[in-house]
Amino acid sequence: MKLNPFVQAGIGLTFALIWSCPTLAAMTEEPKNFGLEVKITGQSEDDRDLGTRSGGDVNGVGLDLRPWVYGESGAWSAYAMGQAVTSTDIIETDTLQQSDGAENTDNSDRQTKKNYLAMREFWVGYSGFTPYPGEILKFGRQRLRNDDGQWRDTNIEALNWTFDTTLLRANAGVAERFSEYRTDLKELAPKDKDRLHAYADAAYQWTPGNWVGIRGHHTHDNGKLDYPEPGVPADSLDKKQNGDISWLGLTADSDAYNWRNTNTVNYWGSITGMRGDTDTVNPLNADGTPPTEAKRGEDLNGWATDVGVRLRLDPQWQVGAAYARASADYEQNGLESNRSNFTGTRSRVHRFGEAFRGEMNNLQTATLFGSWMLNDEYDASLIYHKFWRVDGNKPVGSNGINAVENNTDDVTGAVLSSTSLPLNDGEKDMGQEMDLVVTKYFKQGLLPAALSQSIDEPSALVRFRGGVFKPGDAYGSQVDSYMHRAFIDVIWRF
């Protein structure tokens, strides 16, 4: 795996810190915690391109092995998790995997493969700054995650401080992606190159079970831009945009993302403002000559909100509704997964569709759902989404759809080139989706509290995740009527 000097230095510093501390060096002589997570994933996917080109379907099975080791001594701790994946097709065994930027590229340095090795996490932690058990400072590649998954839910190199008590929760840190640490993805996506994230959030329990909070995030992107040259083929990994963007948001909830709570009524709400400026490279003119201005600057202003309510009918059944809206120029910070426990079950579900996988960008979503839990053995969620564009003349963000417009030869009908399918001007109806997520849990595992961010469910389980998406008028009449994406995950932890 090709690593740049900064990554090599970071890894070297991590191990130097471990071995320079006698207590941590001794810790490796007698490991306290280690294990292996075995995950088998079957995936069926049809018409991600909405039938606009041949191929693109996925049908296969993947095996994902994740060995991990954790140790602690006094206030110090350390953790590492590796990964080995083999599959019959390019299977998404990881719910944190972003489908964009790793598949639609003509550069072999960033093309997902059926088999690969990876390092998911490696960090050193110190929890001696305060006497509270929920406080820890971590340095290294780690899982950053917030409850709604709309700000942070990814593995990334970071210096992160967490403070988690009964009445106050807070996080602060800086993060930057230097590598994917995968043998198949040797290069970063252009949006991640030289992009520094700084963030902080705090939430206070003002009355039992009710939280209010504030959160902020800033990205400083100063990567070198790649300007097009006449006669030189473009590289899909060229960096075309940089800039500075800031987000500031307010939140309120009834601990709604905690599936263990027994509230009769749960609610959540957030509102976020975004401001920033970007510089974007101008393409070559139609005749192949350089543009008059090499780049263009743009000021960004946007806002987004997500609100929802969930009613507990009895100890097993819950129903709810939610609404989210993001203005035309709003965009997320790039660390999100949009997965959370908003349906009230232990299973984390994509907030904007398991198939469509929408993003908070020129999109509004109305959601209805019902969920069911039986003790610690079963849970299920049935979710309906309706999607619209906020501005009917601008695109939306989605990780799940990749429809194209083909340029064909008039005589032979052969496809000469493909570009992203432009949405019909003025049409706001993006479509609708039905999701089903069902899980059977086999046993409750015991893991150290410090690993709560790294491992979603400390259990063995079998889970079905599926969504069927029906495109709306914005896609036009030339696309297929339906697309689907479905997974069966079998997880066992030793």
C-alpha cells in the first residue's frame, strides 16, 4: 500500500508513543482484550444507473474478517483493528463505505476491488485529564461518530477529546484523511486531499431525558488545484475545488437515538447554518482552448433542518414521522454516514433511504416509519420516504443513484461517452422509497466501554437491509421504474 511521507510519519509516531511509555509497552506483553469479528455479506443490487447503461448490477457474497486488539493500563489505552475482505463481486461489507469516488473513476489507483487488506483503526488513548470515566483523548485513526450520523460517522486520522457524563456530553478535535489504508485504494478522493476538519460540540441534559446542544464544524481545504491542459486527458482524481466552509448548528432531543430508552414520546430536532467560500477550476472551452479565467470563486450560504417524533404504542411497537430539508447550496462536511437509530431500534438505518442514500443537499424528505423490538432478540423497521428537490433547477446529492446520459453513434448505436444524467428543469419530484430492516440477535457480547464507538453492536446477528426506490418526474421517462439494493449480513464475534 502506497503511503505518503506524512502518513508514514504518523504511523511511526503512533508506535513510538506506544513503546516510549513503559506501561503501554508492558501492556502488549499481556493483552487484556482481543478478538475477531467475522462478517459475511450477501448483496443484491439492480439498476443503480436506473437502466441508463448496461451492467452495473451487483450480486455476490463477501467475507470480511476484522481482527482487533485492545489494552489498557491506568489512564492509557490502545486499540487496533485490521480488515481482510474477499468476495465474488464488489460487495459493500462496510456500512461506512462511501460508494462515490471509489467506483466511478478511470484511475486504477482508486478502484474498489473484490479482495483487499486494510487497517480500519489504530489509536492511543489517555483518560487522565479528569476523574470522569467517560472522558478520553485519542490520537490516531479512529471512529468518529455523533448520534444522528449527519456530521461525523467515519474512520479517519484525528486527535479527538470526548467528555461523556450524565448531564454533559462534549467532543472536540481535528481530523484529516491522509490515506484509505487499503491495498486497493491507493489514492484519496479529490475532496479529501489536504482537507483539514476542526469540530466541537456540547449537549446538556436540562431536564431528565431531554438534551439541548450546540455543534460546530470547519473545513480548511488548501489542496493544490489541478488545472486542465489542452491535449492532456483529464484524470478523475484531479482536485478541482478547495476553500473554507463552516457549519454551526443547534440540537434538541429526548435521547431519541438511544434505543434503550422507554419514553412514550421521543423527539429530535436540529437546525444548521453553513457559510463559506470555494475556488473551483474552470474547464477547457468547447474548442479545447484554456478558459479566460483559470478558476472561479463562489460564496456559499445554506441551511438544513431535521425534525422527527416517535410514539411508543407498547413495549414492542413504535411509530413515527420525520422531515428533513436542506437548501440548494447546503452541503454536508464529508464525514457523515447519515445512519442512526432514529426508528428506535438497535439497528442503525440510513436516514435518507437504503437504496437512494440521499444527502443533505438541495433535498427535502418526508418519512413515515414503524418499528418493533422483542426483548434483545429481534428488531425490525419499515420505513417510507418521499424525496423532492428544493430548487427544481439544481442537482441533489445522493450516494445511491448513478444515472447517466449516453452519447451514442447515430449509425451503429454504440455508446461513445456517458455523463451524469441531468435532471429535468423545474421538476422537483425525485421519487419515493420503501425500506425494510430486520435483525435477529444471538448473544450479547462484552466489550470494553472505550470501544463503543468502534463497534456498533457487541453481538452476533443476522440482518436484512433492503430498499426499493421508484424514480420521480425529475429523472424523466427514459429511466427504469424501480431500482433496489438489499443486503444480508451475518456477524459473529469471537
